[in-house]
Amino acid sequence: MTTFSISAVVLLGILLVVFLRNKTMKLSYTVLAILFGFFLDKTSAAAPIQQFLTQIANTINQITK
């Protein structure tokens, strides 16, 4: 699970950089998205979201084998 979490963070970070460079996402929206992620992690919704994302990653992994 740790590998998926790190991969997801890297992927989302890359997407944020791409959006910023293409001027499709302003810096304030990026900061808001980052802060939302940090605060969401501290709620009770974090565990179900993590389980859902893990299931999606496992499904994709099963399909690509």
C-alpha cells in the first residue's frame, strides 16, 4: 500500500505542475487543492477513500497482467 500512496502523490504532483505550467490551473487553486488533501487526510473519510483507491489500483494491476 505504501508504494501506491507514494505513486499517487507523485502522479498528482506531476498533474498539478502540468496544470500550473499550462496556465489551466492558477497557483491559488493548486494551494487550495493541496490544503484540501491535507485536511481530508485527517478526517474519517480518509480510510474509505484509501481503500477505494487501493481497490482501483489492484484492479488495474490485475487487468494489465
